[in-house]
Amino acid sequence: MKRSARQVRSRELWQKATAKAEASSERRADVARKLGVGQAALSYWIYKFRQERVGASAPAPAPAMLVPVL
């Protein structure tokens, strides 16, 4: 059995694919199959883009305060 070469896909493709998946009422597996991508990869990119959106809107953490040790 010959193993297929791994296909490199652009970030732009994943942004479009995740937008379709999030807008759809279909299961991720069905959306992934229609788009010709793996379900695990689609789920990974959905998670990754959601984390980026949350990180972009989250306030910056307060600077660490050092306490003198006596």
C-alpha cells in the first residue's frame, strides 16, 4: 500500500474552511469530507482560530509584582 504525500494547505484555505464549518449546521465530519480535508485537521484549525480571536480580545495580563524576601 502506497502512502500518499502530505498536502500543504495555506492559512487562507483553513480560514475559509473553518468559516464554512462554523456557519454550517452540519457535523464537522460532513463539512470536512465535502471540503476534502481531514476532520481532525479541521477541528484543530477551528480551535486555533478561536484561541487567536480570544487572545486578541483578552486584556493584557498585569505585570508580575516582586515581593522582598526577608
